[in-house]
Amino acid sequence: MALFGKKKEEKITKTACCCGETAGQQSNGACCCGETAEQQSGGACCCGEDAAGGISNIKVLGTGCKSCRAQYENAKKAVEQSGLSVEVEYITDIEKVMEYSVMSMPALVVNDRVVSAGKVLKPEEIEQYIGSGAAE
């Protein structure tokens, strides 16, 4: 029964995109890149993330200092504790680091999005980023 002549909205199952939007929030159910779920190969988004919101890559950006190495070790522990089968990449090449526009190290990158910069996160804090499958 509808109140005031408005039709009851149907509940639609929405698939989340890597950008954090659901298909219902995007025009024509497309991903942020414009691809629809049917156009994406194997249910994967254009960025490589699977439709279930999984983690496709984790990177630690740093200069090789003690804090950066600690961030890398904590990221590996977090991945191990969460049971993911994703390799943590440690990037020290300054040209590659600059591609992410990060000014303070260490930085944590999940699914090619910078989620933290300038502080060493504990493994439990990193698990929050990789457990959600999306960057803030």
C-alpha cells in the first residue's frame, strides 16, 4: 500500500563498484569508468577489482627507511591475518611513488588508492582498510 499516491519502490540488488558507488547510484548501472557489469570481464571492474569488492593489490610506498619497512611488514601481517591471497608490493622508486601524489611516507595503497600517508599503521588498522575492500 502506498501513502499519498506514491508507488512503493522496488528493492534492487545493487552491486558495488570499486569507487564505492553502487550500480543504482551510477547512470545506467555502469561502473565509474562507464562499463556496465555485463561489459566487465569475469565480473571484474575496470580497475581489476572483482565484483565482490575484493582486494586486487596492496602497495606500500616508501623511501626504504625504518618506518617504511615497518609499514611493509605490518601490511604483510595484516594480509596474512585476514586470509587474503594478495601479494604486498613495496615500492621505493621515487618516480613510481610520485605517480600517487604522496608527499609523506610511508603510504599505504589499496586497489590503487592511497588510504594512508605519513604514519605507520598497526596490522589491525590495515585490516580495516583491506577488510572493507574499498578505500576511503
